[in-house]
Amino acid sequence: MWIRGIDPRDTSWEQDHATYRVHFWDRSDRSADEYEISGAAGVEEVLAWAEEHAAEHGCAYTVHVVTTDNGRRGLIRLAGVLGGPFADQ
């Protein structure tokens, strides 16, 4: 991890509300369920829901924020499983 001070004027926009994607990975049967979440108070609320849902269903999860780059939708991982969830099986 690298940490450096920054000038906050280097960004041109900011958004208070995000759309999230949560993927739940059931490694026992190599399946996944995906959800899109909007209207959350913040990432903390999404993470709390994801952790609770994963614990109830015995699965792992990945939380992403949905973004757009050059008009194409994409995902940025915020928490959870890194890489292929079934790669180590």
C-alpha cells in the first residue's frame, strides 16, 4: 500500500450517491447471485447488508461501485473476494 498527500483540486466532479453491485459466491456449488443497490446512505450500509446476507447464506461476497468510463459501465471493487472466487478450487 502506498500513501501520499494530495491536492484535492485535482478532481473535476464528485457524486454523493452511488450505485453498488454485490456478488455472492457459493463456493460449494460454484454459483453466484448478483444484486444492484441504489439509495443506500453510504458504502457502510451496503457492506453491513452484504456481510449479514453472506453470513445467513454461508457464502462469500464482493462489493463493487458502478462507474462509467467513456460511456461504458464498469465496476470498481470496494470489498470482499479479490479475483476469481472459484479459482482456488
